[in-house]
Amino acid sequence: MLFISHVLLKKRLPRGKEWKQVAVYGLFNVSLYLGIYVVGMMEVSAGLGALATATNPVFISLMSTFWLRKPLQPVTVVSLVLCLAGIGVAAWPLLAGSHATPWGVGLVLFSMITYSIGAIYFSVSKWDDLHIFTINGWQTLFGGIFLLPVMFFRYDPALNHFNGAWLLSTLWLVGPVSITAVLLWLFLLKDNPVKASFWLFLCPVFGFAISAALMNEPLSIYTFAGVLFVVAGLYLVLRARKPAS
């Protein structure tokens, strides 16, 4: 991303306080969010992780009331309750079947809070004409640098298997996830944040479907009920944020 931005597109480097902004955004959006999320996902099913990810707009709405000193809307509280209830319902049989642990679910939810902080910070920061490739590239680099001390402390060579699965997983995280998906998300946010947020309705649906197809994770009435709770919570909070026509 940095090569494309600075070498091919000849875009400028961050300057002044923008260095601090991309570093802080990388700390919350990569170091804390992804770092905690990955640890939590070691004890949580893939589908449940996708369900939790879809709750981000609700956490963002709730936290913006404190950060931006906006009045707390009842619909935000109701949406949060519905989303947390949905995660709890979907997680219940997974906890019993050893597909999730309370610690893992707690870490995943906490990672959503750190992501929400990063999203609010990004939205309130002044970026001027700084290119989106530049922002994403530097925040990803800073986020990785901030994780180096943790890596040195927790590194266990016995857990690393540098094989074909590792290579494909790494390429997937680098290309489609860190570059393509994040850039598409930032473009959508820049165009219309409300419309962009509605795409998150697909996260729990695809998450549980793919986890069931590829990892044989169980689907039950609890799964569908949990998804409905979360989708209802998302719909309420996003509908409330939609500007009047």
C-alpha cells in the first residue's frame, strides 16, 4: 500500500500531527483490535466471531455518545441489549459443546470496543488531502510495530508451522483482508457511512454459513435466533442514524 501510494501514485507523506493520527489509529485498529480478536478467536467458533464483528455499529453509536458528548438515545441501549442477547443465545450451545469459552467471547467483545474507539477516532480526525492508501498503509505498519513487544514476549516456535496452509493464510490476511477489504470499507465510509454500515448485516449470515461448510461447526435454532437478535439490533441503530429525506 505504501509503495502504491508514495512510489506509483506520488502521494505525499503524512506530516505534523498526521503521524500521530495514523499511529493512534493503527494502535486501536490493528494492534488492540486484531491482536485481542485473534487471541479470543482461539477459543471461539468462526461463526460466533463473525456475529460479534457485525455488532460494531452498535458499539460505535454507544461510545460516540460519550466521546462526542451526544445524548444517549434509548434506541442505542435497546440495540446493544439485542445484540448482546443475540451473541449470548448463539454462544449458549457452543459453550456447552466446547466450541467457545466465556473468556474467548469476552475477548472478542472487548476487541469490538477497541475497534469502535478506532473508528470514532478516525471519523473525528482531520486528514486533509492525505490519500486513503497512505492512511491504511501507515496505520497497518504502525499497528504491526506496536505488536512486536507482545510477539517477543509470547513467541513460541513450537506453535509455528511454515507450510502451505500458513502461506495461504498469510496471503489471505495480507491481500483480501488487510488491503482489499479495508480499502473498500474506507471507500464506503467516505461515500456514505450509513449505507456502508448496512453491509454488516451480511457478516453473521456468511460467517455461520462458511464456518458450517468449511469447519463443520454446528448450526441450531439458537444460531438462527442469535442472528435475528443481532440483525434486529443492527437495524434499529442504523435506522436511527439514517438522515431524514
